[in-house]
Amino acid sequence: MSVENRCLVIESAGREDTRIPLGEVGAVVISNPAVVVTHPALAEMAGARVMLVVCDGRHMPVGMVMPLEANFVQGERIARQAGVSLPTRKRLWQALVRAKIRAQARVLREVRGDDEGLLELVRRVRSGDPDNVEGQASRRYWPALFGDARFRRDPMGEDQNRLLNYGYAVLRGIVARAVCGAGLHPSLGLHHHNRYDAFRLADDLMEPLRPVVDRAVARHCGKRGPTAPLDREAKAALVGALMGRFRIEGEERTLFDIAGRMAGSLLAVYAGERKSLMLPEW
């Protein structure tokens, strides 16, 4: 992979070179150990705000390359972000959890024909979700989604969890790109607080978007079984699902645009220009 005349150039033995204008590239996922990337390609992609995800030998995403300076007033915005009050953070997290559970309910209706009472749980989510309604919804959601009462969300699992991990990693990169593009710091989250997590805010904002991945995994594994390999077909299905169009405030947008609008609305809340987040519709 190299760059020439503001185009990403992909060279492969026995094939004609592929050229893609950097302005049309949202994300690059490198999953083959034979890939060689030039330094100018890395610099140009970062400058063009292209999110680069690097996978390990198991084809699982393990790292991302993000731009250092995504916004000219980043310092001012990060200062506002750091000073946001706890009640505001709790209120924002409440909105994210409600949106996530609504999205999960929609996916269950699409895949299984029944939301398992998830919509009833939405109204129980209070500021900060002190009752962990998110967890209650999760315990209903996962077994119902895969039609397996024993299924649990386990990042180390060797079943559908492998595909979920892959899809979430790509989704996380898309949201992290949007967060940095808005001039916010990805480590200053609303709810997530793992000291070893450098992308806490991305993990917060991606919650209502996770069901996009869940639906793709459920459909793929419905055809190929719960132990379907994480092969070219599976990865194409997962990444393809994230490249679709979704609705936000009455308009159809790509997930890249929706993530950007969510991050921008969060910035507006921090600045006192909005009361609520802009969230996707299902």
C-alpha cells in the first residue's frame, strides 16, 4: 500500500493496481501478514482522517492509527469536555442506554419476531442507569438473538463471540475517528472508566450502534452455524453491514456520517448549545 497523487495505491502480484482517492476512503482494515504499508501512506491516511485498523495473526483487530490533530480548536473543546458535570454525564449515558435497548429490541423483532420485553425496559432506565437495566436487557437479548439459552457475551468465546469481537473492533474505529474529528479526546468518557481503555468515549457512543453488528452476526451464523469461521465471507458480511445506510433525524446517512453527527451533538451539549444527543433511528 502506497500513495500517489492523493490516491491510495494497492499493488498485488499478478493483478492490476487499485487506485482509490483518499477522500473516498473511510477505513482500511489490514488483515494479511504479507501487507506492506509505506510511511507516506500512513501519513497521508492520517492526514485524510482515514481510520486504519491492524489485525493480528488470528485476523482480530489489535490496533488503530488515528490522526493526532483532527481539529484546530481541539484544546478548547477538550477543556470543555473535561469540565462537564457528573449529572450531565449521567443524563447522556441514560440516553445512550435507552437508545441501545431500543435498537436491541428492533433487532430481536427482525431476527426472532419478538422483542422479549426489551421495549418495556427502556422506560426503567434512570439517569446514570443505577439499576443496571442495560445488564438486565443483555441477559434477555443474547440468548434470544442466537436462539441459545446458554449463550453469553464472552470476548474470549470461540463461538459467535469471535465475529462480534471483529465487528465491534471495526465499529469502535469508526466511532473513535468521529470523536477525534470533532476535536474531543477519546479517553474522557461518559460512563466507561477502565483505566487501561484509551477509547472510553468511543466505547460510550458506539453502544446504540452495536446492534448493527449483532444483526449481521446473527444472520451470518444463522446460515453457517454458531462456530462459523472468521473467514473472508464473514468479514465481508460484517464490514458490509457497517457500510450500509441508516436513519438519523429523518435522513438516511452512512454510519461514518452518523458517528460524526453523534460526536458533534455531544460537543454541542458540552458547549451548552444542545440539551440532548443526536441518536440514530431504527
